[in-house]
Amino acid sequence: MKRILKIIVPSFLMLVLVYLMRGGKDILDGIYIVFPIMYILIGIICSYLLKELLICLIMTSVAFIIPINIFFHMGSCLDCVLIYALLACISFGIKKLIQKKLKKP
């Protein structure tokens, strides 16, 4: 149950954030500040299984791309999503390295 919540909650949170930031120029703050931080946190939270991280990234990316296209007609934000996914993978790797170093006596 915990694993399912770790996967579903970030995508739901992404939908809520896009919906709340749809007024004015708040979406630019989201695209350049809030969403990258959220993807970094996803990489940290999903630090046990790579499958879990990939599923979570796919769901969150879909939850980002579709509302952006519907509400703002911005076209494709694939470059942003790729950069965010790279940030999540880097934070996942750093978390794994830290866990390995802490386990070594």
C-alpha cells in the first residue's frame, strides 16, 4: 500500500499544483522553481527501487504535460520533462551513493 501511495501521490500533487497555478504568470514560477524541486523530491522518496522511480516519473510527467497543454496551449514541454527526469535520476543516484557509504562500517 505504501508503495502505491508513493507512486500515485506525486502525480496527483502535480495535477493539483498545475490547476492552482493556472491563473496569471504563476505557472512560470512552477515550471522553473516548484516542479524541478518536486522531481528532485521524487528521486529522493523513491530511493529503493528503480522500477518504482520510473513508474512514478512516467505518471508525474503525464500529469504535467497534459494539463499544461490543455490550460496554457504551450505545446510540448518535453524538454522541461526530460530535464526534470534527469534531476530525479541524479537525486536517486546520489541517495543510493549516500546509503551505500552509510552502510559500510
